[in-house]
Amino acid sequence: MSRKEAVLLVSRALAILQLIFALMELTYLPIRLISLNHHTTRVDVLGPSGYDDFWNGYYRVDIGFMFARIVIYLVFAFVFWNCGPWIERVLLPKREIHDRAD
């Protein structure tokens, strides 16, 4: 197996891992949306509470960061799948022999 084939194989494996991570993040999305819906539609007899406002904001931020993580994972999957020369240099840099004077 040549150096280029080895780098391509490792790069594709990393791309598949990133895709799996993105899909795993997607599995958490329904529970976050249900929790956000619970705290935004809840009616309190005594009026609005800071408790619901806190969780409402918390789940909005959490869902936003979840989407950001999914996008980042998908971008990395795309970059690793294409395996350009930059990825090749990162995964397996060429060895340089330096002469040292002792």
C-alpha cells in the first residue's frame, strides 16, 4: 500500500466517523425540541416565572450549539472525504532528514 493510498484510507475513515458523530447529535434533537416546547408553552397561574425563562433560554442556546456542532462535523466529514493535499500533509507529513553536527 502506497503512502497516498494509506492517507486516503485514514482520511475516509475519519470522514465516516465525523458523519456518525453528526448523526449521533441529530438523535438528541427531538428531546431538546420537546423540552423547549414544554418550557415555552407552559402557563403558570401566578404569572411568568424566572424558572421557565431560564430553561427557555437554556434550550434555545443548547439547540443553537447543537446545530453548530452538526454543521462542523459535516464540514469536517466533507473535507476528510475529499482528502486534499493539505489533509495529506496533516495526516502523514513527509520525513525530513536533518544532518546534525554533534
